[in-house]
Amino acid sequence: MALLSLSAVTLTFAGNTVLNEVSFNVAERSVTSLIGPNGAGKTSLFNSITGFYKPQQGSIRFDGTELLKLKPHQVTKAGIARTFQNVRLFREMTVLENVMSGAHCRTSAGAFAAILRTPAQRREEEEIRARARQHLEFVGVWAEQGRIATTLAYGHQRRVEIARALATEPKLLLLDEPAAGLNPTEKHDLVQLIRRIRDEMGIAVLLIEHDMGLVMQISENISVLDHGEIIAEGTPKQIQSDHTVIEAYLGRDDGEAFLDE
């Protein structure tokens, strides 16, 4: 069953078509990858899903809700979380505070209660703290919870950002190049973490990634975007043997070596 469904999504800026009638689905409890050459429109598609860009045509439905009418914070409350190509942690906050900030989209006490520090607000804050600890333990960086987040090693900052996204209690997690800047060991650990997010938390994952070895290893389905259009969809094996995809990356058939990385 499709959790996320895009139908004929078209996005233009100043007369330039960035996305042209893009359609694809993401199934529940699945790992789907969105790949394509640089400038293909992948991040623009993520921005359209999360409400930062507003496509002029088409439909983006998530769990039965049309997202094109929603603002970014409403998309988050609907159940979609994301990370970014460049890590975006709050620079002056600790690791724990960063992750707690993600959970506040689910709070109900309100600003007035927070100012007065009412018993209900204090209880809710403790619940948020406890959930943040669970997420940090899940991604493996609870030991760093008291440190300023931006002082961590880069690979650990990636994990904190994922923990913060998980704190919003999503049904779908969008990961924008999560392996960028990671060494081989960290990439291996990332694959295991993504699988655990799917298997243990029941969260679907849609990722943009340039590391084809990682993509082929972890994906159940792959959609290929080139010049704003979906040019192929299928399993890793199907994508590896699709000459349209190979040519889109390298312009010649020996691109198979690239897709087999």
C-alpha cells in the first residue's frame, strides 16, 4: 500500500521547469531511493514534499492527506520528517536539546504553560526528555547527550540529526544524502541504522543518495530522476541493467561499472 503518492507533480521557477509531471509511490515500511545526476531535481522534490516549495500542478498525497495545501510545520505534524544534505543542528544547543526540539511539534501544553512552568508542562517536558533519550540510544549517541551538538564528529552529527527527525514521530523519514562525508565503516553502520528504522520502528524511508553501493544494498525500490523527469523505476537489479539510467549518469554503456559500485 502506498504511504506517499506523487502524481504528475510539476514545479517551475521563472519559466524553468524543475520537475516535470513526476509520479511515483513510497510503500509503507519500505526503503525507497531517489537517485539521479547532480541537478536532476531531487532536493527540489524533497522540498515539494515537505511544503517548502509549492508545485504548480499535480498531487502529493500522504497517508490520505493532500500535502500541497499544507505549510512545512503541518507536513511535519502529518508525519513526515527529514534531514538535510548539509547537517543543520542548532549550534548552541546540546545533543539532547537538539533532539528534544524535534519532539515539540507533538506537545500540547502551549507557550503560556511553558512560561508559568505548570505541572502539566513540566510532566510533558520530562516525557519529551525521556523520548529524546530513547532516540539517542537508538542511533547510538546517548553518551554524547551533554555536549554541544556541533562539536561532535561529523558522523555523530548525522546521527543526532536523524534522532531529531525521529523525535517528531514520523511515519515517513526523508534522508537527503545521509552517507555524504562518511567513511566506509560509518556507511556500513548507516545501512544497519536505516534497516532498524524500517524494521523496528515501522517507519518508511525515502532517501536521496549518490553512493550507488549503498543504494543498491539497502533499497527495495529505486526511482531515477533526470532533468526533472522520472526515467526509470524498479528494483536495484532492474535499475542496474537499465541502459537509460546508465546513459543518464555517464552518457555511455560502460556506466554499468558506476552502478555496480
